[in-house]
Amino acid sequence: MRAILERATGVSATEHDVYATVKFVHGVTTTQRVSLWWAADTVRLGAWVGELKPQYTAFYSNPTVVDGLLALENSGWSIRANLHLAYHTSRPEQRWYPAMALTGRDYIGRWTRDLPHAGRRPREEIADPRFGRWLVDRGYLTDGELPGLRDWLARHSRRHIDIRPSIAVERAWATDETSTGDRALTSHIRTAIDELLEALDEPGLRATA
């Protein structure tokens, strides 16, 4: 996966857990990275849009970019809500992810209106029952998930918490689609990444060549 992703992007990749990952280095603002991994009998390509403040501000404030990302659902991509709470330097396993029953489309639509609620907040504000009630009322989590939020807060003492309205965007290829060899798969990956970047109105990989 690492070698394929490096050939597809022209950028050095890193490996962690089951993922090979490349960080964009050519002026992309709405997402930081793209990863490639095996899942069951498929090869999956994923990116996470709007995780950090500069990324979600650029994404949600541009209706054309929002529409472009949603249009990817018509060409084999999946778009999934990826809301989570985190703190500075927290690793993925240290963050809190609600189950998210909202479709990606509904989730994005709500955050275009709720964006002022994203970002870094004092711990006391996150612990306030009114914040949890707002999350439930907006459909971002259920009443049954509120104890999980409280438990997560109790496991650490960080004074500031980041509310991240992230979006997971994935494209998958079944084993029979990749059986023609690494060269064909590399081409598929490069084309897909450029398709994603074009939808986000970002410079394509050709800019790195």
C-alpha cells in the first residue's frame, strides 16, 4: 500500500497500523492527508475533510465546495459524518466519536449552519448539560450517548476541548478490480485523489509532478 500510494502521489508516505498515509504538500487547505488500506476484500482510499479549524472553515464556508464534495456520492464515493471531540495532541484512540446516525449529506447541511459551535471550548462548557442537550437536539448524538461523553471527559483533565465537524470520504475497489496489477491500481488511486481534490476546489496531484 505504501509503495502504491507513493507512486500515485509522488509524495513519501508513512505507515501506521493498517494504513499508508500521505500528507498533502501542495497547498491543499480543506484536508490534511489521504490514506490507503486493505479492508476485508477491498482496497480503500480515505481522506478526512474539515478536521482542524483552517480546514473546516475553508470547507463549510464555501457552498460550491460543499456541493462538489456531495456530488462525489454519484461517482462511487461514500461520505460519512465523522464528528469527534479531541484535545491538543490527542491520538485517534484518545478522542470521542459518537455513533452518528445522520447521513453525510444531512450532517454537512447542519454544520453549514452550526459552524460557530465548532472549535476549541473550555472544558466547563463541554461538561455543561446544555452542551450535551444541544448535540442531541441537533441530531449529532442520542440521549443514550450522553453518559459516554461524560465518561470520556472524566478520563482526562484537559482544560480545552476541540469540537471537530470532520467528514470521512472514502472510495473502495473490490479485489477483482485490483487484480490487473499494481500499475493499474496506482492509476486508479491517482485518478481518484485528483477527483476528490477537484471536488474540493484544491490543486490536483498534477501540480506535484
